[in-house]
Amino acid sequence: MIALFEQLSRRPRRGSALILTVVLTSLLAVVGVLFVMAARIDKMASSATSDNRDLALAVDTVLAQVNEDLMADVPGRTQGQEYYDYPDANNAWLADLEPYKSGSSYYWRQISNVAGLVTGSTRDALIHVLEERAAVDATMAGTNADADGDGVGDARWFQLPGDTSSKGKPIWAAVRIIDNGGMLNVNTGYKFDPQNRVDGSRQLHVNVLALACGPGSDPNAQNDDALVAARANYIASPTGQALANYLDDYEKRVTWRYLDVARSWDSNAPYSYTPFDSSDELELRYRFLLNQSDLATRVESWGWFAPKNTKSTPVDSGGKVLDQWFLRAAPDPGTGALDPNYAYRHIATTYNMDRILTPKPVATPDGTQLRRMLNVNVVGDKNYLRAVVKAALEEASPGRNMDVEATQITVNLLDYIDDDDKVTVMPGVTTSQYYGFERPCIYISEVAYREVKNPRTGEIHQSYAIELYKPYFEDSDPGGDLDKSDEWRISIPGNPVRTITWRGSGTRRFQVLLAEDPDASLKKDYVGFSDTDPTNAMQQYEYNPADYNRQEQNIRDLTFKARDTIRLERRAEVSYWLPVDWVSVPDGLMVGDGTARSVQRDISQYRCIWRRWGPAGAIATPTLGNGTGHFVDNTRPEIQAHPANKTLTNIGELGMLFVKNAYSLSGDELAAEVLVDLTLPAYQRLFNYLTVIDPAEHPIDPAEHPIDPAEHIVADPNKPPETRIMGRININTAPWFVLAQLPWMQYDPNAPGSRSMESAKEVVRYRDTQGAYRSIGELMRVQRLLRPGADRRDNEHVAPSWGPDLTSDTILDDFEERDLLFTRISNLVTVRSDAFTAYILVRLGPNGPQKRVVAILDRSPVTVAGGKVRIVAQQLVPDPR
């Protein structure tokens, strides 16, 4: 410019002034334009900054509302708050995970409502394909917003009340909240291997290996090795016993540490672990089921998350394109099968959990308010247990006082699981004592008599016998120790009542108490009797040589008469003898014609408890010491009535408990009258209050694993968040494919060894037609799950027809078999959740700038007293290119 000016100044003056004026004017114009452009750019930058700030504040506002809804939904926070999480009117904020098809259209059964929208607009919402920047149309029926960004409508726009942008524009928002509890946790599950006695006691039994291959295919050994390697810092995959040790250690250091995993500096850890993390989670959650093709995470390298036909761009039209999206998001509505391209992304997670919270506080006798389920395996105070059982029973039967039933269940439960032979005694809330059903199980099985009159002298000779039967060899010797010799007795009526202290043998199933007169012998007419043969089941009372005379006198005192009630008793308290069994002596037994007679009880396997004796006049030849010939009553069903004397493996085993006093049964009751019948609503709420899967049993040892509070979520290593359980599945929100990966859920009792998805599908059909499961016990309303109880099969865990029954009994179609499938999954399912994914879309004005984020939310820190929802991860979802 200066050079130009100089050239012009050297030219003749004529016209120079004019030229100079033009140049200067042009220069001023350029400068002015540049100034205006700079001002506009500055204004645009300022406007963009303002918009970004407004959008960020809008996201925060919506997220705060979502958090409020999640906190209010925690049991106990709100008066009358429901216990379960299921997309319905009581959980309006929660959206269904998968869509459904009706006719030629697609729908969401429920979309999220966090803004008080008209309920009708969020139920059975018609799905629309939406352009990314389509203007807000609040009048559109069905979905009018795409919160997650896959191009398919999944939400409704709503205007933030009272909020506007800095420029005065209304702020619109759309939200979709889905439950991570309805997904398979790739950090806590492993595989289902029936050859290794899968009992469903641990999260590792959930078959996440199914995510490693396409629908309808089976994972292979390479998939197994790859999963182990990916979660174990790519060490060489352990095998055999080493694998079992690895899994035990992994469960201890990962599953029960809530992702607070031991670092490589933990010298006590035999392995170092690298569970899938938030980067994997955000990739799985990206735009619902779309794959970011330019990004590959570790979980994608392992699982079937990025197959050849994975969809990576938002849906841009209806018709075939929307059809293809649907088949990736839900089963085929016609066949119920999964398309080969069904996207596992939306049913897999690295982070889900729930808590063992009770629906409401339980007041205990000492004034404690229990807010967590009670672990029945480690009950410290039986009064606590009774209070919890009573709360569950009364929740199921409002208005009824359940003190009696709760007390009886409590003592029976304690005696079922403890490892002693002492009867649990508990006073009633008002009056009488309650006694538990305890081992050893002993029954009066036969009463025999023979009377002979000497024709020469007229002298009467009589012999008496009482046979006792112990069906279970594993039971300890009743009173076998000298210091227990007074714990069992036979009580004979009279004035006074005569008692015979009895101490049995632990090696014989039959015990015969015999008052023998050689001239009216019961022995000689019974060929099978032997005093010395140790292989013979028959034996006379065994005497302690040091106490021979006293015992001999007691045996001579073993007399009875017709219509006497002979009692078998055991000491339950210092001064109380509990009548365990009894029999009334029939008139037809006491006949003095020289013939040996007996009255016999049904002692066929699994029917002893019924106390069924031969009818009046059904007097038989004695079979003392031998099961052959005993009376059998085929009108009585078989029932397992034997305390395990070990802790419960699955909480579903509550169905093995007696709900009545086992010592007072008449023999006319049905099994449903004496057991905790899990098909009855009265007992299904027990599972909201009782548990055996308990984080408190897996504390973090600070000496083993120091914790830096600045890095980890566990602030006090001695007191981990004891109510948090990773990896369980919410039966209210999980698709059937997820439910089918629970142990034994694919078992088909009509075709052992084959697999069926029908049980899982039926669980989903039931909840979608009948409403939410309010307790996991309500799974017992799904008839297909009960089929092992009516298949006339053993359902045993024996090759080649693997089954879920891991016990050694041979009883068919009893309550245990009926409850098998529920029992095996009972530790691994829940009806509520604490981890959710929120998709949030905000916009300034109907067609202004917008922002989309995805957030992983954890509400497990929220209690009745306070706490906040934790944001595990939050990620901006950029506009699609």
C-alpha cells in the first residue's frame, strides 16, 4: 500500500488527487467491513458461548430432576412408595428397554415421564423416525423426540417450567431412563456349566458367555479364555483347579468390591484384574444400540457387539430401515425368535446393582429399625428374625396378626439350618412356647404284643415291644452319649406315668424296646431277629454295662394296655418334654390267644411324618426290626421332612420349611398345609425381607487391600456399602434373552438335556400382562417354572440328562422339585435396581441449538436419611456426521 502511494505521488499531479481519494475511500471501506465482521464474529462467539452455557445449565436442571425422581423412588423415602422397579404408573420415570410391534407399527410400552406429562402420551407410545433437527412438535401423538440419538423416537418433548434461555427462548427437553438391572453384567457373570453342579449361589453362574456369539449359537473355549483373559489383565488363562481358584479370587476381589479392584501393588493378590470399565459402558450405551465404528473397546473385542451388520448410523427413514432397527432391538413378534443381528449392546452392562433393602423399616423388640434384609444364615437374635418374618407375612396379609405363624416359621428355620440337635424354643408373643423341628428324626413305627396263658397253671405270660424308626442314617445317635442319656424317653400312661429313658444306636435304622417273657416270646416267632448279628436291622435295647440293672428294670416296666397313648418324647427345655410322636394302642392288639400281633405305621420313604397307622382291626404279624410288611397308606403324598442342619445355599430353599409344628400333625394335612408353600401369596413377600446373598459376608480387609479414599468409592474399608450387590438381574425389566441366561432357566423337564427359552419368555409374558413382580417369590405364579414338580422325572444332576436337583433324594414331584427352577435363580434375581442410564436431550427453542448427553447413575448411596445419586459417568453425545 505504501509503495502504491509512492508511485502515485511521483506521477503528474493531474488526476492524482482523485485517484488518491478513491484509494483512501476503498481502504476505509475495507477497514469498516473488517470491523463489522469482527464485531459479528465476536457476537456469534458470545452467542454460542451463551447458548452452550444455557444448554449446560438445562442439562444440569434435567439431570437434577431425574436424580430427584430416583431418590424419591427409594423404599422409605416417600410415603407409600412401591418396592419394585417396573415401567408402570408407579414408576413413570422409567422406560421400557425394548419396543414391541402391533400390526405394522412399533411402540414403546412406556417412555419416561419426568415432567408430569399426560400419562396417556407416555404409555403405548407410537414410534416415529425423527430427523436430528426436526422442530419440536408437542402435538405429535406418540414419540416426538429422540433422546438417545439412534434416529428413532423414544421420548416426548416437554418444556422446562419457568426456565428460558438468556435470550428469552423456551427450553425444551426429552429424557429416556432405562434400567441397567435388566442387563447382563459382563464383570460379574461367567458361564453356566451343568457338569460342575451349578447351584445358582453366585453371580458367576449367570451365563454372560452367551454374549460372545450370535443368537442361537454356542460360545466356544476360545470365547471362554478370552473373557477370563480380558478380565484378568490378559494373563494366561488358568485351567482346571487353577481356574476354580482364580474364579474364587476374582469373585472376592471384583464382584464383592463394587469395582474397587485391587491394584497391581497388592502383593497378597495372586492375580491382577482389569474388569471392563466406564469406557466400555459408554460405548455399550451409545445411542441405545448403535456402534461407534471408529471406536473399539475391550468388551467389543471380546463379545458379539460389533458383528458385520451392526448398525452405526441413526435410522433415517421408516419402512424397511425401521424394520431392521426393530429386529436389532427386540425379538421377532411373529416367531418370538431373535434375529441374527439382534444387538447385544442394549442388554449388556459393566455396571448394575441393587440393594437388599426391605420395603419398609422393621421394628425389633429392642427398638432397632431394620432397613436391610436379614441374612437367615447368620441370625444373631431370633427375636430379630421373628420380627422380620412377621413383617413379611403381615405385608402379604394386611390386617392380620401373624405372631403365631411367624414364631413357628422362625423356630423351624433356625432348627433347619443350625448344626446341632438341640430343639429351638421360643416363647410366643403372648402365651405358649413354640418348638422347632430338629434332628434326629425318630418315629414310633410298630407296637407289638403277645399273651400266652399256661394251660396247666393258668399263669399269664406277656411280652411287649415298641419299635422306633430312624429313616436318616446321617442323623446323630439320639441320646447316644452318656451325658445325653436322659434326652429321649418313652412315656407310658399309668398312675403314676411311667417313663423309660432311651438311648439309641447310631448304626441301626430300627430300635426295638422289648419286655420279653420267654413263655410268650416275641423273638422266637420272628425268624429275622438276632441279638448278635450286626448286619441285622433288628436289635434289642443296647445296655450300658455300668448301668445295666437300671435299664433292665425300665425294660420290665415296658407295659401298656388297650387305648393307652404311648409317647416318644425328647427334652426341649430343662423341665419340659416335647411329645415327638405317639400312638394309641388299639383294642384288637391286646388279645390273649397266644398269637403275636402288632400295629404298624407307614414308614415308606418320605411319608413317615404323616403318622399314618393301620386302620382299626388291621392287626398284622410283627415285623419288629424290619421294614418289610409295614402298613402303607398310598393316600398320603410324599414329603421331605428332614432338617438339613446346614445353612441355606439359595433363599428359595425357604420352601423346605415347615410352617406348622411338625410334632402335632394329625396325618390328614396336605403338604401345602404344613410347608411354606411358595405358590401362595402369603409367603411370597418373605423374599423382600430375607436373604442369603449378603455383601456383609464379604468385607474388605484393609490389611489385605489398603484403600485410598481419594481414588475409591469405599471410604471406610471396614464398613463397605453393605447393601450393594453387583450383577443381579431385575425380573421386571430384563428381556427374555437376559432371563434365559440365569442358571437352569433353559432346562426343559420334558426333554432333559435339551434347551428351551420358553420359561424365560413366560416370565416376561406374565409381567407384561399381569403387572410387575412385587417380590421375586411371585415368579412362583408362572406355571411353566413349576413343571419339574409334575414331570415324573428325577430332575437329578446326573449325566447325560442334566437337571437342577442337586440333592440325593429320589422322591418325585414333591415341593422341592416343583420349586427347583425358582430356587436355583433366587439368589440372582431382584425386583428393584440402583443403576440406571439416562439419555438427556435439551434444545433452546423449538428448532434452536441442542445438546445430548448420556449419564450412568447410581442411587445406592441414597438412604431414607439422605444421600445423593452418584454420577458414575457422563458423556456428551456429538451430532451424527
